[in-house]
Amino acid sequence: MFTKIMKRGNRKGPKSEAAEPAAAAAVPGSNVTVNHASRTAVPSSGAAAGAHHLPASPAGATPQIESLPLFRDVPVAERQALFVRKLQICAVIFDFSDTLKSAREKEMKRQTLSELVDVVQSSSIRLGESVQEELVRTVAVNIFRGLPPASHENTGSEVTDPEEEDPYLDPAWPHLQLVYELLLRYVISSDTDTKVAKRYIDHSFVLRILDLFESEDPREREYLKTILHRIYGKFMVHRPFIRKAINNIFYRFIFETERHSGIGELLEILGSIINGFALPMKEEHKLFLVRVLIPLHRPKPVGMYHQQLSYCIVQFVEKDYKLADTIIRGLLKYWPVTNCQKEVLFLGELEEVLEATQPAEFQRCMVPLFKQISHCLSSSHFQVAERALFLWNNDHIVSLIAQNRSVIFPIIFEALEKNMQGHWNQAVHGLTANVRKMFLDMDSELFEACQLQYIEKEENAKSLEEKRESAWRRLEAIVEAKAAGEDMVVAN
């Protein structure tokens, strides 16, 4: 508990006067660069321009917010101008580290944001081009900010499982949620013309949205996921750019940092995108599978996003069954050696992939696959052995095994016999007996042939061990005799 308190106490609020790194500037369409300095970055002068109508407050002074009438209290002709003035009010940023400071002004801003969300959702006011520009600018001022340092940056520790400690919750969330809701309603509104909106929801804006996925607040990442997915769906011109920018985040995560809070959310977006891929699949998408999704199995914190990753992988197999061999060999390439919990995850994913695998693809990879499964079957870690044995509960996998039993059974027979003879876990022993009986019922002749081969191998191994021990005994006798002879010469 004390460690958690210290972690919370070490969190720093966003800086307000730092200049934005150049990496977040406008980006050419052919050269995608993601700004990864978002934990110290703040809104650029362009994004902050939404507040230029408001007088600057002296340092430490309470920001002043003008009290404005409700939309229903003004004539229809004046509502668009009122909408802009309310947006300008919402561009004022407050310090939420002190809950009592500027409490009245914070509440006024919150009520104004809520009113703006209702107006955009109801489409009761036509949003002209200048209004849309002001809206996006106000959103940018609020959400594009420096993120607090990640918990592992505060403590210098390794990345931990988010389930093991309480997630970080941004104190500014009562306002941020409404700002995200305003952006979401604007993006999904049927009145939003993409030809106009894409001038403000541009590549630079998308990159900065992607930067925010490093936020440790799960509520913020959930909104970001929904908004980015909607932007991808509505702005077709941005689709290749968004895919490329997400790929760059993954590359950096896999090969450099292995630290990022939003990998799971980004994979959820991609899972939906993959589901919509047209057939035949483009080469670009197959390269994404080989260069990004499969290597994502390598990082240590794969357990934090494995469920989403597994979904994306299975989507590829269901789209194009010929990719099953590539995926299975990729899993074998990154198969964990010393991490048993990770191995259990891999076995679960493997079952889902095999369930969508056709016989021809299965035959291409079954030898290396079942050599690995054989190692898992005889694992001393009972969860690994148990999960491997559960593969035989899947009818489709049993059918594939039955069709190729003459190749598969000799590979795994030894592991089954060793489990029967001496595995310490009773559940593993029982499951092994069931699988062994299944093979006996499937092909008794093959079972007996494998059993004879196993007995012969064990006898040969025993004979070899006896010969080795006999050789060592002879060597020891020679050494002792030589030592005794030398002692006699010295004595004389």
C-alpha cells in the first residue's frame, strides 16, 4: 500500500509552458512519424490558438469565465455566434491538482461543455466551417497535453500487470470526458461534412490522438479507441496513414521500448479493420501480419494485450486459410522458453488458430508443431501440460490429428508415456490417460508399434547408461591403481 501511495505521490502534472517537439508538426503523407514525446509535450501554438480570444490571466490567478445565456434563451440567428463564444470559454484550462481551486469556474466550464455536447448531438445548430475550426481547436487545447510520467518511469521498475495495482485516474477527467464526448459527437454526426472536417481532423491531429494512447487512464484510452475507429471509418483518405502510423507505434514497442499503455486498444481497432479487409487480401496486409502481429508475441508484457492480439491473428486465418502455416510457424519462432504463463497463452491461441486451419495447411507444419506440443505435454509445470492436453477436447483438432496419426502419434507417444509413469500432478496424469486411450481406440496397431518402439528405445537408453557407468568404473579403477603404484615408488 505504501508503494502505491508513493507512486501516486510521484506523479507530475502536465507542464504548461514547454514547446512542442517538432515531430508532432505537419507530416507528409508518404513519411509517417509518430511523436513519442507526449508525456512532456503540450499543445502547440496552433492548437492553443483557440484561446486567443480570452485575456491571459496573471500567473497563479484564477482564470475568468464569462457567464453566457443558454441556447434556448437566444434567437436562432444568434445561436451559432453563441456556440463559438462557449467554445472559447471551454478553451480555458484549469489546474485539477487542487480540487478547491477555481471550483466555481470549473463547474461553469463543465456545464458549458455538457451543453455543447447536447447541441452537437441534437444537430440543433448548423456547424459552419469557422465553427468547426473553433470546435477542433478547443478540443485540441484540452486533450493535447503533457501526460503524467508512467508508473514504471517514476519507480524505475519493470512494467507490471495493470491488474496488480490500481489504474491511474486523471483528476481532470470530469472535463476531459466531456471534451472527448464533444469530439466523438462531432465526428459521428451526419451533419459533419468530411470534405470540410478533414481540414482540421488532419494527419497532424491523428498523430497527436495516437500519442494520447500512452495515457495510463483506461477511461481515456477507451474514448480514444472509439474516436480513432470512427475517424478511420469516416475519413477514407486517412486510412492508409492511420494504419502506417499504428504500425510505427508497434515497431517501436516491439524493437525498442516494450512499454506502451495502449497496445491492447490499438489492436482492438485493428481487429475491426482486419474484419473488413476485402478478398483477395492485399500484400500490404499480409506484410502487416508477418512484420507486426506475429512479432508482437515477443515482448515480455504480451499478456497485457494477448487477447486482442489473438483475435487479430485468428481473423487473418478466417479471412485466408492459407495463412495458417505462416502463423503457426511464426508462433513456434517466438515460443517462450522459460515463461510458463506465456506458454499457456500461446497454447490457447494455437487452439484457436488450429480450429480455423484446413488439412492441407495443417500437414505443412504438423511435424515442428507437434514436436513443440510434445515438449509442452511433458512439462513439469502442470498448467502448461494441462493446457496442451486440452487440445484433444477440440473435435476439429482431433479430426486433423486422426487424419495424420501415422506422423503425429510417434512424435508425442514418448511424452504421454513419461506422464503416465511419473508426472507429479494427478490432473495431468488423468488427462494423459484419456488421450492415450483415445489413440488406442483410434489405431490399436499403430499404438502397439509405438509402444514397442518406445520400449526398445528405453532398453537401448538403459543399456547405454550401463555401458557409460561401466566405463567410468574402469577409469576410476585405472586411476586408483596408478595412484597406488606411484605411492609404492615414493615409499621405496
